[in-house]
Amino acid sequence: MARKASLSGFPEWLPNERLVELHVLDTLRRTFELHGFGNIETRAVETVGQLLRKGEIDKEVYGLSRLQADEGEAAGTDPNALALHFDLTVPFARYVVENAGHLAFPFRRYQIQKVWRGERPQDGRFREFTQADVDVVGDGALPFRYDVELALVIADALGALPIGEFTVRVNNRKLAEGFYRGLGLEDTAAVLRSIDKLEKIGAEKVAELLVAEIGATDEQAHAALALASIRTADTSFVDQVRALGVEHELLDEGLAELTEVIEAASQRAPGTVVADLSIARGLDYYTGTVYETVLVGHEKLGSICSGGRYESLASKGNRVFPGVGLSIGVSRLVSRLLADGGLQATRDVPSAVLVALNDDDSWYTAQDVATALRGRGIAVEVAAKAEKFGKQIRYADRRGIPFVWFTAADGSHEVKDIRSGDQVAADPQTWTPPAEDLQPGITTS
RNA sequence: GUGGGUAUAGCUCAGUUGGCAGAGCGUCUGGUUGUGGUCCAGAAGGUCGCGGGUUCAAGCCCCGUUACUCACCCCA
């Protein structure tokens, strides 16, 4: 865990840490836009009824009330009460329905916002955190091809980040459900919930769960676990599933879909996208492809990016808007990069140059130097007091500002690289720092 | 919501059978009249989470409380 905020679960970064987060956000924005996704922002609040439309997660939701509200106004029972959104998918679905007349489908959008969940905070789990979502939503129907595209978009986006190796694990709900039905297990949601714990509690415990809670036979539990143990980086999972001898129409459909995703991904993003038939995803609105992403070596952190295909999250009359998309847990990712990745910004401030003062009167001519440099896109600050040069240099050093600018009494200029100590004559109208010093960079310590 | 752990300087932590509040790092000042980092000397900085109790005496023992933290649940 990186530095903790005084209020648990509501992280606040220091300027240097925020630069790392901004770098992540900027990179995601650029990548999403390179793939043709436009941006929207939805309001932070939704009605309780809207948020809880899909599932029983009410205890996660932070309600909103006026301090002087009447008692009856308290959130909880009234579906018109306001609450903070706990993800961006549900508000997005609402937004699509409301603005359907103004949107061009398939609608591609990305959305980067804070979300809130009223849970016990833990390592990598927050009450207030930033998610970065990318989704495509269609009107009536959405070609399966988008399930493939989204896997590639996310592989590209994560690949552009300084996060080391990661694995996008992909499964398909139809495949899993068809398999369980073929086995004779009808409560597929319950099976999925148990299978989802595989990585955490192990195969034996999951088998016990399946037998105890769902009433599966040992044979059925064994087969379900056999399916969940299949992981391949190519399409060989198909043969492995077939070898288990289960038949179901939905299973065939799921196998075909997953094959398409893995086939394309193994060519365009080799090694990062794998078929993993243990991936379940808790949310029940997913209907086909499901994605989950872990950092290699940080599996215990949990998923840093997940999502899937939802066939009917949004509907308006008899019009449905199926979609597919993923959500990156930016805060979780950044907190881990800062703590274990040792990632940090090369300096705490944007300034590339500090203009030093000879005496307090030279502040005005120093501003002229600063203005000239800023005119060429160089971030500059001017010393406030004509302290000893040693102190002015130390001021820059403390903040990581790489250059200190000196203007002599005769009007001549010199600039010093305080890392190397090199000091050379310079002209405010033409001097430019090396490109890598223009803005704070990101490095591992 | 349930269970365990922790709480002392800005940070990381010592603090003996209860006896005047400590270290390292960081910060600030100085080391002879303006070019930092090393080194040396000095200084500042604490309601020992909060409230009560036991005691001549509590950072330490007891009770309560709050916060943080780990696990469960759920999830990015």
C-alpha cells in the first residue's frame, strides 16, 4: 500500500504520486481516443431505483441526503432517493437510453470518473476510486466482433502503461452456463459464484461448496472444476472442453465466441490475452464474453480491469441496447504501482526551470526571462526572494527542478543543469531543455 | 456487518519489574560578505489516539471509545 489517507478508503496522493496517476490517465485517454472512443461524463448521483435495477448490492451504495432532511427522506427505502454511483456501466446504460435520439450507434465512448462503494477498505480496495471505462453499445444488436475489438483495445491501453506484464483472462458465460446445464446443474449463477472463488480458496474447498450449497454430485462438482482448470493461450481449450464429453447448445455457442476472441488476440496481442475458463465475474448482467485482468506477480491484488458483454442492460420500450466494455481500476492500479512498483515522477513540480534572483529588484527582469521561456512551452517559476544562490539552487533541487537560470548584472544569461553541474551561456529567446526534461517523467526508483 | 492486530516527533520505530519523553531519517540555522548535494556543530519539533479507573507515581496495568489495519462478504 502506498501512503494512506487519514480517512480510510478515500485515498489522497501527494503531488509526485498524483503525477504518476495523471500519467496513467493521460495514457488511457490517448489510447482510447486513438481507437476512436469519444468521452462523456455522467453525473455523480443516480436515483436509488436506477442503481439497484440490476441486483442486490444496496449495502455497497452510498446514499445522499441533506443534513436537515426529514426522517422519511433518508435513503434506503425510497427509490427516488439519490445515491452516489458505484460503477460507470449502470449510469452509462441510463445515459444511453435517455440520449438515444442524439447518439450514433454503435456508440463508442470512454469515461473516466470517481465511483463510490461503501465497503470495508483493504489493500487495493477503496471507498472512493477512479475507474476508466470503455464500452461500445449498439441499437438492437451489436456484432460479436466488438467483443474481440474490446479485448484488443484494452490490451493496447494497458500495454501503453508502465505496469509490467499483465494477463487478460477471457471466458464466456454461455460456455460456462451451457456446460453446467449439460451437466444437469441448473442454478448456474450459484455455480459461477462458487467457481469464482477458485483462486482464493482452492479446488477442494470449491468442490465442497458445490456439493453442500448447490446439491451437486461429486461427479458434477468434479466436472465443473475440470472445466474451470482449463487455461490456454491459444484455441486448444476447445479440444480440452470437448474431451470432458458435455453437450449443450449454449456450450457450442460459447465455445465459438471465445474461440473468435482468442484467435484474434493471440495474433494481435500475443501472450497477453488467454482463455481462462475459471473466470466467472460476480455481476449478473453479463451474458457472454467476460474479461478479467491481473498484473503478473500481483495476482493477490485482484483484478485491475474487468468487464464483459451485456445483452440487455439498457432498454427503452421494446428497444434494447446491447453493449460490451471494460473498466480499469485506475486507483487500484496506481496504488500498487506506487507501493510495490516503486514508480515515481522525476520531479514533484511541473517546473523545468527556476529563474534565480541576484537581488530583489531583478524579480522584474526575471519575469521577462520566464515569459520568454513559457512562450515556447517551458514550465518556469521565478524565485521569490534573492536568497544566497546556494539556497536558490537547493530550492530547485528539493523539488527536482533540473535547471536554474542566472542573469548577471550585465544582462548576460547562464543556465545550470544542477544534476551535472554544467553551466552554460544561454539566450532566453532560443534556449530549450532536452525534450525529456520538458515535463516530469515517470521512472522506477 | 463479524473476527484478529495496531495506535509514541513530519516519517520509520525504541521505551526495562510502573519512576523526569528517546533514536535514526527528514526539517531549520551556522561552519567569515552569493553556486546546492558530502562532512561537522547546533536548534526546533510530542495532549504518548481519546475518555475514565487503579496507584505516591501510568506511554506501560484495567475498562470503555474512536481511528487505522488484516481477514470474511463483495468487488476495480
